Amino acid sequence: MTWVRLLVLVEGQSEETFVRDLIAPELLNRRISATPILLGGVTGYARLKRDLVRLVRHDQGDDARFTTMI
């Protein structure tokens, strides 16, 4: 069974801490490595979309998955 890398685009430090300290340890048992990526605040949909598209284009590995937490 292969590992999955879950990249979580997060709005702020609270969401970053939540992913790192609570979600990531639980997902490790399921062979999922969750990594928060800090946006530093969401000012609107256009910026969120731009950052998410940039992240997806940058990391096109077969094991990569993407989501957001705002």
C-alpha cells in the first residue's frame, strides 16, 4: 500500500496548528501524510483559487492530494 501526501491550504495559524497537531497524527495510521500550507489570511475567493492552482501545478506527484481549511 502506498502513502498519500495530503497538502492542506490553511488560512491562519489556528488551522495550521489544528492540521499539524490533531489531523496529521490520526491520518498517519491510514498511511496519509497531512501537511498544512499557510496562506496567511484569505482576502477573497480569487486569491484562494490562485494559491490553490499554484500549489497543484507545483506538486503534480501521483501521491499528492489537495484540500483547504478556512
